[in-house]
Amino acid sequence: MTLITMYLKADLSDDEHKKLLEARKNDIERAGGMVNLLTVIAEGGQTNPVKTKNHRDFSREISKYVNKSAVVGATGMAKVALASIRMLTGRDIRSFDNETEATAWLRED
């Protein structure tokens, strides 16, 4: 299964965040089938209501293409956003402490 990775830098503006989500959405659609998604949040990465809404919309739009998702580096509000995305989409989304563990879990299929 194709693995799509998204790195969220700590200092992304709301516009940069939205553009990154659009680019990954295009990658996922181009893959032409089901994919596994790895999201790595840089240390110090912050969320806000705009980014949370953008990510929720992104998750809703890609849910039909994503088998399972792993998130590395989620803390605070990012964990709350992750839980709401999991509830809204019903996807298998798990949080990990490091990229190695997350990638291993995603490659189990």
C-alpha cells in the first residue's frame, strides 16, 4: 500500500498549512487507490481554530482513500483535533511517539 507522508513545520502560517493539505490531497488522489497516511508534527507545532477546521475538512475529503493514519508529535490541542477527526471520519488513526514506530504500523498491511 502506498504511504503518503506529510510534515507539518512548527511555524506554518494558516495559508501555508492549507496549501500543504491541498498538495497532499492531490498526492493521495493521484495514488489511484487506498493509501496509508503519516503526519509528522514538528516539535513546537501549534494548532488554532483555522488549522483545525482545515485539517478536519482535509480528513473528510480524503477519508475514502485512506486506509489508516498515524500521527507523530501530537500534543495538547492537536490531540483533541485528532480525536475529533477520528470520530468524524471513523478512520483508524493512531498517535505515536516516533516516526519509526508509526511507519512500521502503517506498513503492516
